[in-house]
Amino acid sequence: MEFVNLISNNGGILNGSTRFDFTNYFEVVPSHKLETILWAEADRMKGLAITQENLTNQQGVVKNEVKVNVLNQPYGGFPWLDMPQYANENWYNAHNFYGDLEDLDAASLEDVQDFFDQYYTPNNAALAIVGDFDIDEAKALVDKYFGAIPSRELPPQPDLTEPQQTAEKRFTKPDPLAPRPGIAIAYHMPERNTPEYYAMGLLDQILVTGNDSKLYQSLVQDNGYTANVGGGINYLLGNMYNYNGPMLWMFNFNYDATLDPDSIIARVDEVIASLQTEEGLNEEHMEIALVKQRSSLYDMIAQFSGFGLLDLLCSFALFDDNPGRVNDLEKEFRKVDLELLRKTARTYLVPTNRTILITEPAPPES
């Protein structure tokens, strides 16, 4: 707890998370404590104390997270943990990335030390500092504390390529804790940073973001199938910017058991089909989507006392060696025109490119 106490005793906050392809750590501290936190982070990178006591403790922490967030909660893991496993074919994209309890127990002290030695190295990391500081002084401090940490040869990156989906997939998952059935529908995304990728960002705003979205209007307001619709790109796992692999655009909602899910899916298909017409997708929709996208981006940047900006800077540094991409995002969305929006909807928002997962209440296992 020394690291945690160091931050909290100086009036700061800290946290971290593990994503598909990176782990982040962040701290928010008073500006005059910048050197202290750079020293502490560098100390952690060059010499983390990996002991059996620490490993056993953290195995218990993560196993408890799995039990609380997934195994012992209604809709646990639905759809954020479940859908990638059903929609993807490549094992790297389709396994239980939270970790099965047996896998967590199987990790040895040697496994953990080897992993740390391979990946926790300066040439595999991005460091971002945001706030009130002098740039030259901060760079000098980074060099002072991180400059002497040796780099290491990194293992090759795995092939994350997904084969093109050619037929709709449908699955049902029983959930003994769920009071009502739920449905999630996911579509494979265009390749990152392509024009179609940005077009999908706008289609997300039009279809599922906010109470003015087309799916909310149809499924909630017009037909009363559900009380809410949630969704997004890289939904509940991050955002459309902070993953460098095959992503899904997905939405989900719960519904009454008396309803036929096929009738609900038919309404979804009607809404999506309307995007291929001039009446269903016009300049007004485009302008509203651009405003919402811009607002969403700036909300994201400001979240968690500046963590949102840190997250994007580090992601673009890791993925593109270009943290300045954060300044170009709004411009890329404005390049999208109506023709590209309709074409993207016709290409990607089709049944052959989607996976449907239904979770149903089920009696508990005896």
C-alpha cells in the first residue's frame, strides 16, 4: 500500500484498468507533486516487488471482481464480456478476457515475473502528463527517472485479424439471475482510421446515442418494447479510439418475456434500412450527429479529472506514434458526407455482418 498511501497522503487519486491490449495506471496529484509521482512510477516500472504474498493477494482481488461483476450478478458480463466471444473467430479476440477462475489460479510466480519482464519496459509504454507544469522541467524529470531504465526486446505482436463474417450468428445464453430476457446485437466495425470508421462513429450517434436516436425512438417511444437502449463502439470496454484491434458496434436492451424477439429484431431492421434512404438519413441528421459526436468527444476528454485526455494521448502514442491525432478527430468526422454514411450503413449494418445474443432467465443449476 506504499504507492497508494503516497498518492492519498498528498491529496491525490489513482486508479488503473486492463483493456484488450494495454494496461493503464493514472494519478491525479497537486502540480507541485509531479516529481514525486514520476519517481514513484519509474520505481514501479524498474523494480516491482513480485512476491508470492502479493500474487496470492491479487489473485484473490481479481477472482472477487469476477464473482461480483460477472458470476453473481444479473446480466453479469452481458453483453460486454460475452459478445466478443460469440462474434469473433480469432482466439485472441474471442476468449474470456476477464479470466476464468481456473486460469487466474494457475498463474505462477514465474509466469508473472516473466510477463512483467517482457512488457513493463519504457519501449513498450507511453507516458502522458496533463495539467499545470513547465514542459522543459517535466521532460527533464522524465529523463531523470525513466532514462536509465533499460529497454527490452519485445515479443512479436499476435495476428488479430478477423475473417470476414458471411452469415448472421445467433446464440442464446441462460442466466439464472436475470429477471427478464435481454438482447444484444453487434456488427463488425470498419478498419480503424478509415473514412468508414468515422462514418460508423456518426451512425452510432444517429442510431443509439441519446433519447433522440432512431433506435430509442422506435423501440422505446413508438413500440414500448423496452425502457432504454444502450450501445456504442467498443461498448462498455472503452471507446472507439482506445483499441487497436477488431471492434464491434453494439447495442442492447431488456424486454418482457411475452414479446417475440424476432418481432423486435424486425423493428431494428426497419430502422437500419431507413438509413439507406434520403428521407431516413438527411443533412439534418448529419448535422445533429456531428454536434453530438463533438460533444461526446469533449465530454470524454474531460472525464475523471483529465484522465480522458491522458487516455487518448497514450492510446494514439502507442497505436500510431502520434498523440497529436487527438487534435484531428473532429476534422475527420467532418469529412464524412451523406453518400459515405449511406454506403457504410449498406455495407456494415447488414445481417450477414452481425451477431445476435439473447440472454434468457433460467432456473438455477441444481
